[in-house]
Amino acid sequence: MFCIGSWVKILAVKRIFLPFLMACASLLSAQTHKPSKPASSSASKLISIRVTGSTRYTSAQLIAATGLQIGQVVKDDDFKGVSQHLGETGAFSNVAYSFQFSPEGIKLDVQVTDSEPFVPVRFENFVWLSDQELHEKLSAREPLFQGQLPVSGNLADQVSEALQGLAIEHNLHGRVDYLRAGPQDGPMEAFEFSITGQPISVRKINFSGAGPAELPLLEAAARRLSGQDYLRSRLALQAQKNFLPVFLEHGYLKATVAEPQPKVVEETPEEISVDVTFPVTPGRQYKVGAIQLSGYADVFPLQKLRELIHLQPDQTANAVQTDQDVAALKKLYGTRGYMGVQIRPAPEMNDADSTVKYVFEFKEGSIYKMGDLEVRGLDSKATERIGIAWKLLTGQTYDSDYPQQFLDSIVGTFPADQWKITVHETPEDQDKVVDVSLHFDAIR
């Protein structure tokens, strides 16, 4: 559900006064109204509102978003304000209105066009209300909030202000901010709202739905989280990295670990402590039925490939070990230059007898050659000696085992207690070469 290391978060800057989305003319392009004035005050009362054109919002939500009330006295400037307000939210790419006078009052028609894209909203550490309660309260204050927000416009600022109001109601002194979250060099994927200035720490981690065999393992994996700041995204990442594998290595191949559920257990002006529950659904436990390999050629004998696969028929399935086996197979192929090999252990589950058949699908790809060698952190003479000692020459078939073999061969000159040496392999898919960089850092 979750991976943090490759993610970039950019703090969204709030603005009270935002420019029009395009220009006033584009927002009001379809305005039509009668220039004549109503004959009486009753004719200035709003008697109907109709908003059309949206497939994302209901009519009731759109009418509530206008801020107008049936029976109030209105004028053209009120309608212009509604059009501007809706346009600036970012929820609509176009907003236009028209109105008609009648002896009973004014009828308003608003036409909107939904904008794209919208992204989900996540609440990082607002632990006093459940997600459902937060959605209900925020929707009541901001009718256009339905769990997602447009990536442009000021609707996110409006939701942030509404969330700040909820914080004040709970006598909190923190400040509500939000982040625009998404992968590095990728599109925005979510708004993450959090409250800062109000320390919130984890007291205890609980698991609901876990069996007696898995519970001690889960508790051991969760022990180091005690005392850390409560952040939903961080805990969700831990669930995928450390909690879910407990089930996967014991045959529960369809197990799920739900979002963390916090509960405030102690609250003081200095700190708030929460207990966190992870609802887990182990599902069915599977045993290995059959194992097949497909797509492989004659690069290695079948028996050699089989030796690296630890799955055995009639044993409890272990998806964690299977991933490790795939890594070992890829490493083996790398010794023959197949740096782009793809190996996928496709599981075929049979719920009738709780067995799983694994089909290891091989796409061996092309053979890669040795590219350029780069040495960093040494003087020119030492760099030259390293270049001479390196025997895997440019153009030769690449061997992924060779860099470690080389490091072992120079350990006498660069002992591990004095030097930290790291190897960076960069496969170039277009030229089918592997550039290698050796980084030498003296330990002081």
C-alpha cells in the first residue's frame, strides 16, 4: 500500500487571496442576465437554485457549495461571487451562470464542468476522530470535500482551515498543514494533512485478528515503534515491510494488514499518547502443490535452477523465501551477463484444497558487457593501480560476482577496518553494458 524512500513531499503554501483560475472572463463567459431591475423587494428573493454539469457531485452538494440560501435577497454581485468562489476551488474547469426574474423572485442556474485530476486525502496524525468522522465533519463544513481534492485551486486550503477549526474544538494548540505527496519526478498522488506543534507518540501497538502463532512475531516486530511519533504513513510502511511478511512466510498468501487505528489513551498539554491497533485478516493458509519453470533456455542446467528454489511440495508456502529465491536466481544469471533477466513466481491458488502452484516464468533477455570503470576517493597513483588490477575488461561479458571477488582480492591493501568500499553497478539497457563505479572512503 506503501514505499517512502522514493517519495518527494512538497509543502503546500496557503494563500488567502488566490488569482482567478484562468481569468474573470473565462469564469463568467456564459453569464446572461436581464438588465432590468425587479419591481419589488420580493422579486429580489432567490426562489430556486439549479446547478448542473457535474458527475462528481450531487445537486445538493453543489447547491450547498454556492453558499446561497433560498429566500435570501440577492443581486448580480452575489452570483458573480458564487461563480468566482466555485472556480477558485479548482474543482471545476469552467463555471457559468444565468438567472431569470419572475414576480415571485429570482431563479438561478449554474453550469459547471468537472476538472481533473483529483487525488485522495490522508490524515497523518489527527488521532481524535476516525476517518469516517473526519470525512463527515469536513463534508458538512466544505460540501465539495468528498475524500478527494483537486490538485489545483484553493479547496485544499479550505479543507485545511476546516480541519483547523476541528482542532480548536478539541482544545488543541497545534497548527494544521498539508503536504503534496507523490513519487520522485512523478505526478502528485495525495494530500497529506497533519497537525504540528502537538507531540503525539505511540505507547503500544496491538493487532486484532492475528492467530496465536503469529501474534508474538508481530509484537516483536512492533516493539521498536513504541515511543516514536505517530505518523500514519510511517506506520503503514512498517506494516507492509515488517508485519505482512509474518503472514506471507507462514502460507497466508492473501493476508492483509489494514490502516492503523489510533486511540488516545493519555492527553496532557505537553504530549498525547496513543495505542495503535492494526486489524489483520490472515485468510487461508496454503501449502505448495506443484512447482514449474517456464521460459528458460540452456544458460544453466535445470537442476542448478531448481537447487535455488526452496519450495517443496506439501510444505507450507513461504512467499518471503520465494522472493529471496528469485533474487538468488537473478544473481546467478548476472554471472553470465544476463543483467536484465526477469523472473516472476506466478502463484496459482486453489482454494478448494488450500494449495498453491508456483510457475516460475523466465525472460532471460540479452547478455550485457562490461562498460566503463570509475574509481572515486583515491589519488591518481592508487586509482591507476586499481585500474590495472581490475581484470574484467571493457567489452567482455559482464559477471555480477566479479566486483565482490575484486574487493576480496585487495583487502590486504585496503583493509575493511580502514576503508569503506562501495560498488555501484549501472546497467545501460540501450547499449547493453554495465558501468561500474568503486567508491573508496577512508574510515577516520
